[in-house]
Amino acid sequence: MSILIIIESLTIKVNLLYVVFSLFGLHVNFLILKKILTPEESMQNVYALLISLMLPFFHFYVFHFGVIPFIDIELNDNIPLYYISFGLAWLSGLPYIIARRLYT
């Protein structure tokens, strides 16, 4: 019985860490995009767009395959985290939108 409680608490911590690191990644992505988008060159905008696509691809990978990459944690029984990863994938576009409107 205690092993199940420990496993459940670990999955809750992993879920929380996934969400916290994803939200922190949005902030870091905004700072990088802010730095890249300040000059008015078209090639810089392409680099900013490519950088901003990395986070949505990561979250859509988690949503589609049900595995958090790099740490190989499966989300078979964790339905809320599926939808959280889908929402985070859509939210990952916000830093580019905000940085593009503010700094170009």
C-alpha cells in the first residue's frame, strides 16, 4: 500500500515539474525572442520563428505519443496531463506574438 502512495506522489511531482518547467520555458523563450527581434532583419525573424516552434513541437509530441521525452515518463493513465500538454502547446505561441508586436 505504501509503495502505491509513493508512486502516486512521484507522478504528482513530475506533473507539477512538467508544468512549472514549461511555464518557465515560455519566459525564457520570450527573453530569447526579445533579444533576437530587436534588429530589423528578415533573417532574424526566421530564426525567431524557428526558436518559437521548438516548445509547441515538444508539447505536441507529449500530447501525441504520451511520453515526456528525455526522461521517458509515460502518461498512459494521466488524462489531465494530456490536455495540459495540449494547452501548453497552444500557449507556447504567445511569447512570439507578444515579442513580435512589442519589439518590431
